[in-house]
Amino acid sequence: MSDGIKSILENLKVKNLIISMQKENYINFKEIMEIANKRKVNIIVVKANDEIILDKSSYIKILYPTKVLPHSDINNNSIVAKFISQNTSILFTRGY
């Protein structure tokens, strides 16, 4: 998955990168942060209970991970989020 993010950051215009806290010594994480900083991408680090307001009726609620990294395996710290807009909600679970 991180290779896909690197490719997107390198080849497309990205305004914001929403990530969860990660182990800073993870090599792919370092590379992603270097690319994002070089391309001046706004990095938003989220944890459980954070909300990202999209407009006056839509937002994303972060459900996982918590502030403290619960797992040493980076895949187990993937973001789980719920998109909410008026009467509609969509759960986004982690992916590989």
C-alpha cells in the first residue's frame, strides 16, 4: 500500500495527506514524508475521535487508531473512519 501512496504523491497533485501516527523508523513512512514535504503536501495526523470537517453537512470521524500506537505492526495501525453526510454514513475500514 505504501508504494501506491508514494506513486500518487509523486505523480498527482495532492493537497492533503491524512495519516495515522506511525513508527518513524519505518523506511516507507520516512520516504512518504520526504515526498510529501518536498511537494508541500499538507500532512494531517489523526487519531480516534478526531473529526475532519468537509463542509457544513459532511465530515469524517476517525474511529481508529488511538493516540498511542497499539501495535508494532504498521498494518494494524491503519485508519478506520466513518464518513457522515446528512442521513448517509459510510464506514471505511483498513486496507492493504
